[in-house]
Amino acid sequence: MKYVVIEPHRSEYPQPITFAMGTVLDIGQRYEGEEHWQDWYLCSCPGQAPGWVPAQVIEGLGVGRGRAREAYCAHELDIDPGQQVEGLRPLNGWLWCRRLRNGELGWLPQSKLRLVG
């Protein structure tokens, strides 16, 4: 599905967490912001800065530990109103997108997008 950006978005994470399927994760706090994005956890793994990971990607291994069910990248797109993206995977208030202009992949909050008919 195609979307047009209705609000600018800038990532606050210049080095997004990225890992392969099977990576062991340290699971920290659950996101509790005013946006009410559900089921995002601050995770870390060796050699990476902590980053937000959707619960669907995490297999629990006990308190504060998990394993990646799939490969994952927390890269967010920096984008401006009027630009178009293709929505590939919605998760917990965010959408994994492909920027139509150059093919760059990344996450965007769904609230900043409008579906193009």
C-alpha cells in the first residue's frame, strides 16, 4: 500500500540496533510514552547501542532475556511531508516502509502517514 507523509519525522537514533535471527537479547523497559505505542521493548545485544524492538520479534528466554525470532533493524526514515512510501509491515503503531524516491527502508510512525487511494 502506498502512503503520503503528512508530518515530518526525524530519527533520534543515529546508530539503530540491528541483529540476525537467533541473536540473544537483553530486554529492558517497555515503552510507556504518550503515543501509546504498544509492545516495544528497549533491547541491547553485544556491540550495539540499545534500541526499540517490537515484542513480535522477541522469543522470551526468562526475565530480561530473549532471542530474536527473525532478523531486525530499527532504522527510522528521516522524511518530510509530501514524500511517498510503500508500507510493507505494520507493527504496534509503526510501519516498515520503502521510500519510493530511492528505495531506502525504515520505520515510520503510522500517525504521520495517510493512505493514498
